[in-house]
Amino acid sequence: MKKTILVLTCASILLYGFSSKNYSNKELVKAIHKVESGGRTDGKIIGDSGRAIGPLQIHYSNWKDATDFDKSIKGKYSDCHDLDYSCKIFYAYLNKYAKGKDAEDKARIWNGGPNGNNKSVTKAYWKKVKNNL
């Protein structure tokens, strides 16, 4: 019986992978930083055809949404070039849209917007993030 349970457990892990629920927000933001900018913090990082900035590649609408949600975050959009400031935006955005969700949902929401965890297009993004966790 124990052998059967062990085999089934191993098979489940091989088929479905480990649960993403055990990753902390700190680990997640570090992985997203690697995916979005290769872990860079130098200079003015601009991506997505000029529509996103900084090490976490934050769009203006996401910055505005996060700062409207968390009034304690001051500053301006260009501050997103700073990693520490970008992390504040990241945490505020996830507190608004992904509270209580696992790392996969959080990453997919970060990539695809408030309902990004329900969009099939964000599955590939999650794979990239998971590979960096």
C-alpha cells in the first residue's frame, strides 16, 4: 500500500509539477524581475515597444491603478525605473487583484491584467516565471 501511494505521488508530481502556492511574493517578484528585464537594474529600461518601463516592465495604466489603490505610494511614473519603487507598485497591484491567490495566478495577473489568470495567453508567461523560481 505504501509503495502504491509513493508511486502515485511521484507520478502526480511528474505530471502536474509542484504547487506554486509555496512561493513567497519576494521570490515571485525576483523571478518576474528576471523574466521582464533579465534581472537588470541599470539605466532606463524600456520595453514593450516603449509602453513599459523599469526592471518589472510597468505600464502607465498599471502604475496609475496601483497608486490609486494604495495612496501611500507617492512619486511619478518615471520612478518605476527604480527596482524598490517598482516592487511597491507590484505589491499594490497584486493586493488589489490577486489577494489570496497562488504564485501562478499572481504572475498571470501581473502579465495579463486583473483577469490575466483566466487568459490562456498568460500560461507561457507563467512557465517563464516558474523556471526562474
